[in-house]
Amino acid sequence: MKIKTIIILIVLISINLSSQVYAHKSLPEFVHSSAFSNKSNNEIEIFDVKNEKVIKRIPNNKKIINEASNVLENLEFYGRIHLNIKEGYMIKIPINKIIINKWVNCKIREVIVILEPNQIPIVLLMNQNDKPYLFTTKYHLKYITELTKLVKG
């Protein structure tokens, strides 16, 4: 999957959700600016929103994949209209899992968890056809949030 395809899809979603112009960069711009790489399908990438770059890559592991699977089983409808994220982290987790619920019935290849300070995590799913799905989760993200501690000095 090409990152440009992701960006185009996210931009289209953002345009459909709101015509408001943000003073600060919106999520699509962050995803595009330094962008997650497509170097390895087995790497987890941590993107610093404020600095607009990938700050850490680590090998995918069973604990993270299991937690991402639990997130997929505990999705909730995403009701916030604006994705005006100014700080926090976006964590890309490669995963190949079929998900069937009232919103999605497809194979998911990537989970991007968006962690903003003092906000419920946002979960961006990408299917095999590069279609994005936005959700939230109340699932306790123990291992995924610990990844951000790896980058905090």
C-alpha cells in the first residue's frame, strides 16, 4: 500500500466531515509530512505529531499484535468531527486480521493508534484495499502506550 493513497483517502474523509480550515496542520498533513514509511511490513513505527516525523521503529511482536487484536474487538463509533491533532503520537502496527462487526467486514492490514494527551485513543484501520475506518476504543492500551515511553527521554 502506498502512503499517498492513505493520505488521499484521509483527506477525502476530512473534506467530507468538515470544510473548516485549521490554523494548525490536520491529521492528513501529519501523515503526509514525514509520513510513515513502507520499509517493512513487520515494523511498528512511532510518529511524533508535534515534530512531524517517525521517531522510532521497532520490530513487531506478539504482545503488540495481541493488544491490537483486542483493540479490534473493542471498537466504538468515532463521533468527533475534527481531527485537529497538535501533539501526541501515532503508532502504526502492521496486522493481518479479518474483522467483522456492525461497521466493518474485511481484512485489516494496519492499525494506527492515535494517542493525544487527555483524549480517548483514536484507532485508524486500513483494509487491504486502502480504505480507512476511524474508531475509538476504551480498551486499556497497556503495551501500545508503553511504546511511547521508549521515545520519551
